Amino acid sequence: MSATADREIVISRVIDAPRELVFEAFTEVRHLAQWWGPTGFSTTTRSFEFRVGGVWDFVMHGPDGTDYAEWITWSEIVPPERIELLHGESRDDPNAFASVLTFAPDGAATRLVMRTVFPTRQLRDEAVEKFHAIEGGRQTLSNLAAYVTENVRGPIQR
């Protein structure tokens, strides 16, 4: 058991697409806007710069009309294998959490693992209980899988 196990959420999914395509869908804002978030959510990007130290500033719109301010900064990018990021409500959010996404070949498919570590166990538990983070994460990866799979049949629009 890792030292952070009580503060972690780990979600994985095998996506029937090459990892370069799955990675691209995570790294270009025009793709993210098509699938990011749990079922029923939409995303409006305020700014996006995919580079180490760059920021994605966006709002997630819930199906009930609630808006959620979101902010991500990229800490490590190793195409097409790995992305590390810090995710919170704003740049100075003391409750921001760290995520590591790994993209591994799995035959012709890609195994995507999203490991998120919260600053405290209480914040992790609140994310799970109040914001349904595990189910929301699963739905988000399901949306990604559907988006990428549909675009494998025809090339992603460049």
C-alpha cells in the first residue's frame, strides 16, 4: 500500500484507440471541449496553454445549471506517455489535487490510468461523497473513449 493510498483515487480504462490519439484528445482544447467532464456536463474554456507551467482555466457547467470554476496547470508532459497536473478551483486553491495520467499501449488499444492524490484524506472523502469523484471520473473516461473511438473511424479534424 502506498503512503498516499488513503488520499488517492485511481481510475483506469482501456480505450480502443492508439495512445497517440488518446493523448492528443487530452492535450488540445478543441478536443477537450467535446468530451471533458461527467455525463451531462459541458465545458467553457477561458484560456488554454498546454506546456509545462501552462494553464487551462475553464468552467464546467453541470446539468442542473451549476457552474464550477476549474483551473489546471501542467507540471510534467511526456508525449504520448504521461501527463502530470495540479487541479483546483483557482491558481491559489489550497485544496488543489495532483493527478498523474499514464497512457500505455494495450495491444492496439490504450490503457489510461488516472491517479489523483488529494492534500488530505478528508478532501478525498469529500470529493467522493459530495462531488461523486469516482463515478464522475469513470464517466469522464467513458466520454473520452466514446469521443476518441468515434474519431478513429474518421480522422480527428485538424
